[in-house]
Amino acid sequence: MFATMKAATTAFLLFTAFTSASAEDKGILDAVDNNGAQQLQLLEDTVNQNSGTLNVDGVRKVGEIYRRELEDIGFAVRWVDMPQSMARGGHLVAERDFGEGPNLLLIGHLDTVFEPDSPFQRFERDGDKLRGPGVVDMKGGNTVVIYAMRALIDAQAIKGGKVTIFFTGDEESVGSPLTEAREQLIAAGKAADYALNFEGGSPEWGVIGRRGSSKWKLEVTAKRAHSSGIFSDDSGAGAAFEMARILNRFYGEVRGPLGLTFNPGMVAAGSTIEPVGSAGALTVSGKDNVIAETATASGGLRFMNDAQLRAAERLMRGIVEDSLPQTKATITFQDRYPAMELTEANQALLDRLNIVHARLGLEPAQSFPPEKRGAADISFVAPYVASMDGLGVAGSGSHTVDEEMDLNSLRQATRRTALLVADLLAAD
């Protein structure tokens, strides 16, 4: 599909690979290097401030640190509050208009998965290895955004265009209702010509497609009776067997299409099932000699595009409706993240990144397989604008106490981002 575009781009890359970096490139890259110590200090300061998604005050404090940095380079910064009932910190939005030209949206997030009760709280350095909560996901990426823009402004390399920086406060656990939590991000995407997201990455890959994510919940009721009567016409099969039937058929009949996965993350059956708190815990009661009268299963569903999602939902509903005797089951679905579909516009963005790679002496980045990448905030804007992700720092162990970043990737990611942003803002 992209053969003609790729051939033209390859020819251009071969040409640019043999040319030296321009004087303008050199000025930008020198500015990145000159600010390296400040950038590292910003990373340390923000990593040391806990900003677990549910730590509303901590999320806001990280936002205030970024506010000072962005106002210092001429951005107008505002805070988007969320309703108190949502229990989320809100979003930071920074904008600067440099004159006529393209509108560029740069996306990050303020929160991490590590709440204040986590034992993993502090920034540590061991040579070129940096450890700490969110050092990769994604406070490292946020510093890339800020210091790429600082370098461009220091080098006076921006001639026009508008840049909007949107750092959400609840990427790791989006607030509800989703429509309100992402309303302004989607609006920013609709207004933009290009959108770049700075989740962790590496120079080997560019993310121009990624799966979407939704939720499903299965609820089963059956007739309570003495276990000796199970399978009889009067007592029926019970809720546990009906749930098992459904899940087994999901596995056998819905599974298969590339990138489609569905995981029953929580399963329970018994006489009664009661929710505990708001964290998803359940209390189950029952007896071995009593037929389970209720069962539930809930989980996530990952998909490559909307058509694949809806086809899976139809199959799952059909299986649910084919009930065993004396049972009744229902399934509900909740849309969350749309898929970021692989498009020609996204491929063109990757081609432009590879022009930057050639000027930096890097090998061309390949498209990361969409079926291997999960959902992210870029997914909300991808239906409306040319989009690319994976532009942040390189590391490992995200979402674990072993989260670690390669310090060299901070400089490399900032250098390539600065050149890419300059090129996109100069685009016709």
C-alpha cells in the first residue's frame, strides 16, 4: 500500500544520508546539548514527586513544575480541572503561536502507576542507568518535549506554526466519564495537523499504529438448589457451568484474528457475589453442596480497528445468548481507547522521522507491529490527525519497581524530536 511513498522516501534518505547536517541543525543540536544538565535535573525533580494517578495533589505538583519550565520559554499555560467526583488531578495544556504555519500537538502524561504507598519512590543514578517511578513512563518523555522546544527557541529555529503541549493527568487510569476526561485532548487533536506522543521508545522503532482497548463484563444467574440435583430439568446447569461454557466458547470461537485478544481478568461464582470498595474486589459466598446461582467475569478486549472490535462483540453476544438450562447470561461492553489505525498519513510521519534519522546518522526506524503495542492517549486523537508515538526515552521495566532508563537515550530522543518538530513546523 505504501510502496510508491516508501520508494520516494528511500531515495530522499539516500541523498540526505550523504549530506552533512545544516548549520541550522547544528545550532539546534548544540542547544540540546547545552541544556542537558538542566534537563536531567528536571527529570530528577519530577520523578521524586509522587504522581500516582489517584494522588491528585501529586499530579498537580508535577504539573506546576512543568508549568514553570514552559512559561520560561514563552508558553501560555492553563490547567484543565476535572470534576471532583472523577477523583483525578486534571490536565496541563501549554500553547505558543509562532505565526502562520502548521499546528503541532505534543502529548505526554503527568501520572504514574506508583501511588504514595508504593515502596518505589525515588530517583537513582548508577552511571548511565537511571531508576525511579515514571523515569520512562513517562516523565522521561515529558522532559524530551520540554527540552526539545527549549532548544528550538534558544536556537531561534522556529519560523512559524503553533505548538500545543498536552500533558494528561490520568493516562494510567482514565477518569470517568471518559468523554469528559478526554474531551479537550480530542478537541486539540481535531485542531492539529500533526500529533506526536512521547511514550517510551527507541531509535529502532516508530509507533504509527497501536491497538485499542475496551472492557466487557459477563453476568450469569441460575437456579439455586441442592447440588445433588444439578443437570436435572428442574435444577439446571448452574451459574458456574454456564460461565465456563461461555468463556470456553469465547476462547474457541472468537479468538484468532490478528491483534484481537480478550482477557477474563476477574472470575467469580457462588451463591452471592458482592463488590468491595471501588478497586474491583469481590466477596464471594457459597457452599460445595449448593448450586451456584450467580457468576461474573470481567476483563479487557484489545483490537486492531473498530470493525474488528464490533465483530468480536457480535460473536460474544451470540455465544452468551445460547444459554444452558435454567440459566440466563448477559454481557455488556464499555468503549475505552479507540485503535490507532495504521494509515498513509501516519506512515508519512514515520518517513519524515527517518529523514531526521539520516541527518543524525541513525538507521531508519521501522514501524512497530501495531498488534504488540497497547492503548495510549495518542489513540484518542489518531482518528482525526496524522499521528506517531514511541518518541520518548528508551528503558525497561515500566510499571514495575525495576523501571530503568538509559541516560544516553534522553539526549538522543531530544535531538531527534527537536529536528522533527522543526521540520514539521516548516512544512507547507
